[in-house]
Amino acid sequence: MAYTSLYRRFRPDTFDKVIGQEHIVKTLKNQIINHAVSHAYLFCGTRGTGKTSVAKILARAVNCLEPVGGSPCGKCESCMEMKLSTNFDVLEIDAASNNSVDQIRELTEKVQFAPTRENGYKVYIIDEVHMLSKSAFNALLKTLEEPPLHAIFILCTTEVHQIPQTILSRCLRFDFRLIPTKKLVDHLKSVYKAVGAKYEEDALMLIAQAGAGSVRDTLSIADMCLSYCSDNVTYSGVLEVLGQSDPKSILSLTGDILTQNTASALEKVAKICDSGKSVQVLASNIAENIRNLLFIKKCPTANKYIGMPADIFEEADKLQKKIDTAKLLAALEIFTSLEGEFRYTSQARIIFEAAVVKAALTEAEQNAPAPQKNLSVPKVAPKETAKVEGVIEPKPKAQVKKEDAPKPDARALKIWSDVIAAVANDSEMSLKGEYDSFLKFAVSDGEPFVENDKLVVYFADGQPFIIVDKPENKALIKKIVSDLSGLEFVAKKKLVLGDDNTKSYLISLFDSDLKIK
């Protein structure tokens, strides 16, 4: 007989078996008991939280001949037909592969036919409904607004923001929440007990944390661990399955970073990476350790929530007493930002090692001024000229003081760096248009200065300035700058030689020793 995976074998078939969604289960059960079932539902939330399972339970419950407390009895003729998939009154559609307007039109035509059982319902479960085309949504709209009395639509999605408001306003919306780690651990205990497997408590906590609030992901990991550990799930076995390092060694590495022991930290990084561990996972583990240290420092009952083994918690508690909160927050920001950088690089290890060194810098090293390039023009002795009597010598032009020119500062550079990253990394920020694919290159050309409440950015006179100055592109950058800093964005051309203001611009870029003739 073929093996059935744990997440399929233990899929809930009644409302009472659904975990972590009590606010939804109670509402649906009361509706069925009071015969007040809605004509359209929208189930939205993260993957693996029970949207499709609850939709199927609801479809069985409204057609059950003898519901028990609002849940399907599982014994009547209707329930047995649905369990064997021989009931034609429940139709499940995958919108990812059936998203055309013709397929939805066909559905709306069939919805007029009465169910096979008297006083029953025809239930249409549309999974991943956000994948429907605009025309398909329009075709569904009228039927969804005024369906026949025997029809119920259940729409499931993980991307609720992609569904038109006209559809949202016609559905009863339920938001499925991520499952707390403790409930996932309790669920794993019942699952392993049912299959006759042994386990370690710490191993279950590790599996539940890796599941990140998703029941399906948690059971999939539990299935792999069960196969790897041969029916005796151990803490070390779960670490091997997840590709993670020993928590003690990760905590030791975190301690070296936070206490500026850079040499030891880099040695441990090299050993862990050379053993085949993922740099991305390692960075995530360090970030989680720093988060746990902050939690322990600020919350007296931290171990109830972070679920660390007792011996590791004791070591973490000793470590957090040596590190101040500001240092922890700075290090956490460094390692959490790596996730975005890893997406666009083939040198993940180099990026990670640089982050380790940066996080291990002492306060003096962090505050040290950056080295300045000497770009000043060498001084040339002025030529002596003979004085001619009766000729009035022109007065020397007033020199432009360096203080009169805008000064690039760390704040301006930081803001503009974040703007460049936002434009380059977030696909939703890209605009459709002639210069869309060149926008990220154009903004990289900018040289920013903060003047009063404005972020003034100079661009080369040519394509960079033309692209940035395009109305829709400028509006986008203004919004990003405003969201990041609250400043107003102003784009200017870089001045060319011969312009009256060239001196100010040049002096702002070079040393005061630059001689202008």
C-alpha cells in the first residue's frame, strides 16, 4: 500500500480537529446550527493554516443529513459520498490552472442547476482565487452577488490584496492566523503518538519553530524527521534534517561577534561553512539568537516563549548580561538585512563574513571617520606679470567659500542608498514605461545632499536626469524618500563648466584646495 504523508493522513475532517483557528470555527458552526449560512465566503491567510481544509469541512457540514454541533457527522450517506469523492454537489476548482473567462462562464452556467440531493447545497471551492484574470473576475461578479439559493461559493487565497474590491465586498471574509508554536508542539505529540513514534521534547520544539506557524509545513518537516530518525525523533536528528548547526556552537559564535572577538568568530564561521552548512541558514540562526538575547534581557519569563533547551537558555542568559541593548539592536539590524542581499549575489559567504566583521566592530572603530580621498588640484605658483602704470588691474573674483556649498553627509548618503535599494529590489515599485528597466541605473547616478527639509539629488545632464525627471518616476521616488525619511525629494542637473554656479558644485565635491581660474 502506498505511503500517505502525515499532513494528508492527519488532515482535519471536522471543525473540532482544526487547530489555531477558533475564531473561524466557532462562527461557522453557529451559522450551520442556526441555518444562517452565507452565499459567499473568502478564506485568506498564509499557506498551510487550514483554508482549504475548513472549506471542505464546511461543504460537508452544509450537506450533512445529521450534523453534530455544526460539524459533519461523517457517517451519513452524504458524508460518505464526499469522503469517497463521489458527491457531485461539491466542486473544487484550482484557479491557478483554470483562470480564463471561458472557464468561469462555464461555471456560472452550471451553477443554475439544482443539487442532486433535496434541501442540499452546491458548493464551489475556488482555490488560489487571486490567480483569476480580470475578465474572469468580472464574469464571476454577478453570480457571486446574486447566486441561486442552493449555491455557496468558498474562495481561498494567500494573496488577498490581489482580489478586486468588488469581489471582496460580496464575501464574508475570514483571516486565518499563523498557529502558535506551543499548539504546533501539542499537535506533533498527538501525531507521533498516533503513529507510534518516540520523540524528544526539544526536537518537537525545533520542528514547530521551523514550521513557522504553518501546520502543513510543520507536518512535512516532521515526516522527514520521522524517516531520518527511524521512529525515534531526536534533537540532533532534527538539526541534521534542517541543515542547522548545533545551537551551542551558534550561541558561541554569536557571543564572539557581540564581544568583538573577531578572530575566533571568523574561525568558527569557516569551520561551519566548510562542513557544508548553508550561509543563509547560519545568518538566520545568528539573527534568531540575537533576538532571543534581547527577549531574555527585556522579558523575565522569556523561556516560556522562545522555547530554548534549559542548558542553552542558561548560557544565553549569561551572555546577554555582558551586552547592552544598543549593541544587540545594531547587530540584529545587520543580520536581518542580509536576507535581501543574499537574493542578488553569488558571493553569499563573502557578504556574510563582512557582516560578521561589521557586527564585531568596537565602538571606536564604528565612530572612526572614513578615509577621505585627496582630489585637490596641485598648487601652481602664479606667474609674475609686469605692472603697467595707468592700467587699472581687475579686482580678483570673490572666492566661493566651502561653507556656501551643500555638504554631502552620512544621513543623505544613507537615505539615498535605501532609495536605490527600494527601487532595485522591489518589483512592485517598478513603473511601466519607456525608461522602466533603466530607472534603477538612473537613481544610482544621483549625488544627494540634505538642505533644510529637502533631499536634493544631482544627476548627470542626459539620460539619468531625463529618466528620473519623468513625472511618474519622480512621483515614485518622492514617495519612497518621504516614506523613508519624511524629506521632500528634489532632482537637479549636475552643473556643467561655464555655468555661474559651477564653482559651488565643484567645491562641494572636491577639497577646498581646488584652485579655480
